[in-house]
Amino acid sequence: MTTYHFPKEFLWGVSSSSSQYEGGYDKDGKGLTVGDVITGGNKHTTRKITWHYKNDTEKHYSEVGGFWGALSVPEDGIPDVFDDEFYPSHDATKGYEYAFEDLEALHELGVSSYRMSISWARIFPNGDDETPNEAGLNFYRRFFEKCKEYKIQPVVTLFHYDMPLAITLKYGGWKNRKVIDLYERYARTVMNEFKGLVTYWITFNEINSVTVEAFKNAGMLSEEESDRWQAAHNELLASAKVVKAAHEIDPENKVGCMVAYTIGYAKTCDPLDQWEQYVHAREYNFYLTVQCLGQYPSYKLKEYEQKQLHMDIQEEDFEIFKEGCVDFISFSYYATGVISKKEMDAGNLMGPPNPFLKRTAWGWSIDPKGLRLTLNQIYDIYHKPLMIVENGLGSVDVVDDDGKVHDPYRIEYLQAHIDEIHKAIVEDGVDVIGYNLWANVDFTSLGTGEVKKRYGLIYVDINDERQGDFHRIKKDSYYWYKEFIEGVK
Ligand code: BG6
């Protein structure tokens, strides 16, 4: 039996995202988001964007997702909602309706933090509206007030794969520098509104997916490499400006960046594999270096130059990066990969499986030790407090004959990861400030678009055939986490 020595103020929590949780996609003045035009899918069928041409109602599909975001909506295509299609985000798992009931369950669970996101389109339905939507502000305000009463710290992400669709249509998404100002206005609005209620903010969820997820993250129909990197540059600039604004608005504010940190192990000691592995790590460290150190790595500037990308980078941008360094680093951690130059050259971009690790039903490796490694690697370079804001197991969970959901595999997964965090703190001295597991309740998987891949501590009665009434059942893992938190507090 391990005796735990977590810091007293450690944030134990759970995590969610507006587009996967809330539903109510057109309620109370909310505008459409990019997620609202993406269909469901599963392990074998990729999710699609539905769209039409101007002055034409014929429906077309383009694939979204895929390793490099395989996108083929023409620049004059208009992504839109069609009545005969199923879009998971429209109902999601009805968080907009169940928010307070679910919060009650979190209170009972004993968490000290709840990492969630605000939907930009609930506040500014078109992204560039003159005034914010009061109904959207009220919804979140009431929610944060209740969090305060329950002593649950909201850790609020401002942008989690849910850009207002109008920004895509009018501005072309994040490749356009004008979007930086729109985002800053949105961020300032909510930070002013929720001053005193929210102090932990995260500027962008998985910012390092921006060049991969052209539509879902960057809100773009363009696949041009220059545009992708311009979008990355613009999101980084927007993040820096918002960090600065947050500190001006309330010196108590703590702002974090957030990356998907998926380390890859070199398959062999062949220097070619080692180099490839290094380059892989550099890709996500690029985002951390800009956001934590305010420096723009030389290798990235060289890459832009060598690829002859046409980008709008201004001298003053570098000053803004320096002034907008984050207070903490947050990241998602689910799995690790394997890097093999030979196999990647042969077309296996995902890399080979790791023979030392078990995998989930969706093929993701299960690697608790990799989390300790990740924490150490990040801390060694950046020396900033670290917060895990996503970690969990996607699995098929079923309601048993006794009406309960028994998920010992999830408990095993979470326990093993928490043990490695503990070692990173007590044996390695890493400053870890929180753990927010994915997820509070079941959602539709972002990648595959199915509910079958469940992550929640709380089961939601809905399936991929849309049968069920959304009622909640606390899983065994919920009771295990409750007991665990009580034990370590
Ligand atoms: C992260 C995202 O990439 O992974 C979440 O921030 C997502 O939104 C999570 O749900 C798990 O991925 P998936 O595809 O299994 O839902």
C-alpha cells in the first residue's frame, strides 16, 4: 500500500469540453461552431464535414480528422447543418441541461478542480458581434458561482475545438490575423465577467494540433502549408496577448498553455531513429518554448525559410511573445508512440506498436511510466508548474444486470498513472499542481465521433443509435476516485 504525499493544495479534478459535453447547440442564442457541422462516426468510419456551395442546397461531404486532417472542402464551400444528418455536438451528453446535476455529483466526489471550456459561440455567436450574448454569460456565471460555493476551482479553457463557424466563413479561420483581435475581445469579456470566480485559465486546448487539424482546431478550409503555420503563429500570438490581458484584469489570474504531449520512443538506437525522435519532440516543444520562454526557436524559423512559406510575421510579434509567458503548463496525456524512420518512410505515419505495452480497444498504448517521463522532460526544460488536464481510458462500458457499471480496468489505469505522478513529485521533485482526469461524464469521442468509446466516471444513458434518455449512473471508478481523493487530502 503506497502512502501518498501529494502537496496539500494539489488540485484533484475531472475534465470536459463544451462541444463534447454541452449540447444545446442552438439554445439561448448560441451560434454554430465548427464542431456542429461534423457528423458522427466510429472506429471504421471517419467523421465528415457536411457542406454545400453558395445558392445550392446539395449536400457534400469531406473527411475530417485522419492523421493529417485530410480535408477537402473547397474554399468556396459552405460547411452547414443538414436536417437528415446526425451531429454528435448538437445534443452531446446534454451538459447544458444537466450542468448543475453533474456539478452536484462532482461536489459529492470531492474534487477541488473542474477543467472545462467556455464555448466562444455561446458568448459571441458570430465571433465578431458588437455585444456579448447575455444568456451565454449568465449560464456560465451561475455555474461558476455554484463552483465557488462548492470550493471547486474551475480551470477554464477558452478554446477547445469549437471555433464559431462564422469566423471560418467570414475570416477564413486562424490563418487571418484579424481573428487574434476577435479572440482577445472574447477572452477579455469572459475574464472581466468572471473575475473573482475563475482564476485558472487555459488559452488553447492542444495548440499543437493546429497544423494537423486544419478545420477542427484552426477553423480553416485551406490546407496550404503556409496557412497552417500562419494559423499556428496567430494562435500563439493570441495566446500571448491574452496572458498579458489576464494579468492586467486580475493579478490573481494564472494562465496556462496546453499541448497534447505524446512522446515517441525511438524504435532503435540507429541515429536516424534517434534524430527522428528528437524532431518529433521538437514539434510540441516549439509551442512550449514560445509560450513559456517567449522565444521563437531558430529551427522553426529555418523551417519556414527552407519551405519558402509565405507568412506574415512581424517584428513586434517577438516582443509580444516575451510579454505573454504563461504561468503554468498543462497537457493531455493518453498514450505514447514509437518512432521508426524506416517505417515512417514506408508510409506508416503512426509508427509501429510498442511490444512492451498493452493497448486499449482503440489501439492506444497504456503507458503510466511514460507520464512520469513526460512530467520530467517538460519540467527539466521549462521549470514551470505542471497540470495534467486530460488523462483517461476510452473503453466500452456496459450497465450490468445489477444496474451498475463495473469498470475495474479504468480504476487500474487511473491508479497506475496517479502512482507515476506521485513518483515524479516525491522522487523527482517535479512541481505538479493538479490532475484533472478525462472525464466527468461520458462524451462522444472527438476523434471517432462515437459514444461507445466512453471515458467518464459517470455513465450517460445514450448510445450510438441515439437510444437512451441521458440519465446518469455513477461507475465504480467514480466511487474509487472519491475514496482516493478523501484518502490523499
Ligand atoms: C484530446 C482532446 O485530444 O483527447 C479531447 O482534447 C478528446 O477533446 C480526448 O476527447 C480523447 O480523444 P478521443 O478521440 O478518444 O475523444
